[in-house]
Amino acid sequence: MIKLGLLVAETGATAIWTPSAIACAQLAVAELNQAGGVLGRHIELTTIDSGPTGETAAEAASNAVAFEGIDGIVGMVPSYCRRPVTRAVGRTVPFIYTPQFEGFENDARVVTTGETSSQLLAPALRMFQGGHRDRRYFLCGNDYMWPRGSITIARAMIQEARGTITGEMYLPLGSRDYDEILSRIASTRSDVVLPFFLGSDAIHFNRAFAAAGLTSRADRFACAVDETIIYGLAEHETENLYISSAYFSSLRSHNNGAFLERYHTLHGDSPPPANAFGQSCYEGVHCFAALVAAAETTRADSVRGKVGRALQARTARGKKGGTLAGSSQPIYLGRVDGYEVSILSHPV
């Protein structure tokens, strides 16, 4: 038996994605075990609660390895957890980090499978800027490394494109006081708002944005808004909202169609909605399995050596067939229409 830990938050801003994360990981494990497991051993999935901070996430991961015999960890947790968890267990077991993130990760002890902010921002900013040199952008988000790192990237891209940055503001996780941000967006006559709010905080910000009457006055572009966030909004609150991702449940592709069919076969007609963050855990489990199979061991150093070289047979993203484990995926730009996402661009 190979014991695989799924590190997710049961409370806090990212808990909104945890049901989908667990359901998607369960599907990947079921597929692998039906095919005989990995290295002739079945996989047993254990959910690990990361808790509210990077320190609690590191402690939970470390305890799971030390006391539960976990052989590897797939983590769908905020960026402030990634480095503490990597330091705690990265030399001991493979650590696959699945969600989109700001980038700038050079620690070889963690395998990242999610899109970076530069990949997600590029197609959207090209669309918004177009031939307009007078576009006015307001940047805001939660006050930690993912929003700050992403906004640093966005700021450089906007300046290079001759756009104007009208303001930049940050709020602590869990804050619901958006009055100053919304006032500044209105007073600066911003054309485009880039909000980097996490999970449930994104729902509250977009509700407040609409209540302030700004949806018809400024476009919004968000990297971390997916179907789960959209379902938390009223239809009119998604007006002029654009998002980018490597995965949307509405993608019409062979891989996604097959994934959704298997997902509903396993979980029934009303499972947690498949979304980018939950589906990233499906990718993470299959990535882990592909790397272990190629390395012929669960040893962390040997597994990491197969990144970009091992074939991952199952994926819901990308082109028909498999992909290289740990490799980047195509990015799609979409417009939110009520509760639907209309794909606007070919993958880049």
C-alpha cells in the first residue's frame, strides 16, 4: 500500500474548494487502483487538514509523515503554506503542489503543477490593452505573497504596454471592508480592476464591487475565480468579469469530457462542482503516480528527478492523451456570463 496525503484546508478562505479537491483526488485514486495501482501497490488516500497558517500546515504534514506513514503529499493550499510544508517534509517524501501560484519557486524539494501568474496574466492584459495606450488599471488583493507577487508581475506588464496604474491596495485575509478600495476605483475612473482575493474573500469582494455600482463602469480580470466562486455570486454580479485558467469545466475537449464522465460515474449526479482548484488535485495525484512509477520508488529525491520526463497518462487538461508530469498546461481566457464561462481565446 502507498499512503498518499491530500493537504487541504477545512476552514478559512480556501475551504470553499476542499469538497471538490477531495472528490477529484478520490477519482484519480480510484482510476489508479482500478488499473493495478502504482508499482503493484494500491494507493490509500488520507485527507490532512492544513489548518489556518503555514506553520499549522507544516506541522500537520510532518505529523502525517512521521506518525501515519504517509509516502507522499499532494497539497492544494495557499502560497503561504507552500514553503513551510516544503521545509518540513520535502526531503522526506514527494510534495506535489497543485494550485496556481505567483511563481518564483526555485526549491527543488517541491513539484509545482499549477499555472503561474505570468502565464495567467499575459493573455488577459493583451486583450484589455489592445491598441489602447490610455487603459487605466487598479490593482488590489489580500496581503500575502500570492497577491503581492502577482501584482508585481502585473505592474511590470502594464507599464511595458504603456498602461496607467491608478492605484494599489491590500487587505488582510478575511477583511470585509472594501469601502476605500471601491471608492478609489470609482474616483480614479479605472477601466480595469485586477482583484487578487482568495477563495471566499473573492466572493465577498465581487459582491461589494457590484453593490457599489461598478460592474458596468470597469472590467474585472481575476486569476483565481472559478466555477465555485461564480456560483457564490448573483448573475448581475458577474457583469464584465473575465478570468483565465488552464481548466474550466465548460471546456469542450476529449480529456475534459472523459474526466467529467468518470467524475459523475463515481460521485453521482450532484457532486461538488468540478473546478480549477479541485481538478488540480486530480492532476496532482496522477502526477505523483507517474513520477513514482518512473522512479520505481517513492523516495523524494528519485521522484523529483523524473519531473518533465515521466508520462502522466490521465489529465483533464491539455490535448488528447497524456502529458509530461509536472509540465505547464495551455491557458484559456474566459468571460463569465451569469453562471457560465464563455471561452474567448485559443489556448496559449
